Amino acid sequence: MDLGGLVIYLGPAGVPLASKERSTIAGVRCTAELGLNALECEFVRRVGMSNEMAKEVGKIAKELNVRLSVHCPYFVNLCSQEKEKLEASKKRILDSVERAHFMGADVAVFHPGFYGNLTHEQAYEAVKQSCKDLIERMRLRKMDGVGLGLETMGKQSTFGSLGETIGICKEVRGCMPVVDWAHLNCRSAGGLKGQEDYAKIFDELKPLKLKHLHTHVTGAEYTEVEKGRGNEKHHLTIDAKKPDFIPLVKEILKRKIDITLISESPTLEQDALVLRRMFEKHGYEF
């Protein structure tokens, strides 16, 4: 298999567990020492990093060839009908985007929100309008080099089916999909069973003409609501095969997709290294 030119990035969501020092810079160094080449900076509780520190993190990451991304705080709901809550959500995203901009990260990932009392159509319109506003504010602040990453979500109550995510990205330039494979498996109550299931997802993404796809990887337990519909419960290590990632590895290599896979597994970098071995076993050289 000729894989010339294909670039795959693997790494943990946050500072590796193996890092004795719990700073982001130490985390970047540890990531590189482990033979991994990506790290997602987790601002999931709050954005506690200064712009100056973000610049320093970016400088170290560039020296060590570690691709950076950022995860925005969880407290975001672009479906909120309360003006104050909506504005607070946008501020958390923009603060994260600002740090991403200064560290040279290519995407700021966020959870779009909850349907609440809205219909799916109303929620879609709310998220779309908020994304348009965010992109415009990013443009005015000259931070539009960062992709606004809408994550696919794993519960029926959350906005973020694959179709919704792709739809927003088609309509709002500057938005990009962040495919969480376990979330899609949970939302579909175990729909990712074989290589053909991953192939369908890549086919649905084709119209976006992405040069690079950012994704999250973990195992996840779910409860089945009804046939084809489920809710995520909690994360598992990837050896649980919920879903099985070997078919994904094969499909990525078959299609030669430039991709980042960020491990959100309970064992973080250990499962990123498991993925690395999977890719190597199937012919890819890091």
C-alpha cells in the first residue's frame, strides 16, 4: 500500500498521565517523548491559560512537531434562549479560540448545546446563527485562522448528530466537524460495527472537502433507547471495542485521509500508543 504523503496525528486529550509535571508545556514535551505528535489542550472547566503562556506552548510544540488543538469549556449551550447564558457561552468559546490562535492550534472544539424545549429544526437554526456570529467576531479580531470545531455528540438530548454537524459546516464557513467516533457509536446504539460503517461516515463528510479531519477516540458505554438510538454513559478504554477501531484504521489508510485522532480514553496516551501500533501493524510508518 502506497501511503506517501499521508500524515496521521495521534495524541492525548490533555497532559499525558505519564507526565510528572502537570503543566501544558511539560505535557507537550512528554507527548513528543512518547512518540506521539498531537495534544489537545483541555479548557473544559475554565480558560485558565494566559495568551503569553499560549504563545510559549505553541513555540515548544512547533519545535517538537506536536500538532495542537483546544477543547472549550463544557459550559456551552448555543441553543439557550436566555441572552445572558448564550453570551456567556460565546465568551467561553472566544476565550478558547484566542488561546488557540496564540498557540497556533488549528481548531477549538466545543459541544454545541442541548435541544431543551426547541425542536431539532429550531435548535439547528439557533446554533447556526450563533456560529455565524462567532465567526464574524473571530474575523474582526483576526483569529479566523482557527477552525470552529463542532463535536458530534453521544446523547439524544444534545445537538450534534453527524447530519446536523455537517449541515452547519456546509452553511457557515469557518466551522469544521469534529467527529467523536464513540459518540456516534453511542448515539446510534452501536451503529459502528465494521469498516463499511466508517466508510459511510467518510462518504457523508466528502462534500465538505476537508484537507484535514480532527477526531476524538475512546471506547464508551451506552444505553439503548430504541433500535438505532442510544445515550452515552461513560468512557472506556479502546480494548472494550465499543466501537472497534481496527476497521477505522483500515478505512483511514485505504482512503489516505490526513487525520488527527485525540485519545479521550481513561488511559489517555496509553490508548493513543495502542492506536499507533494499530496503524503500524497495517503499514503506516510514523
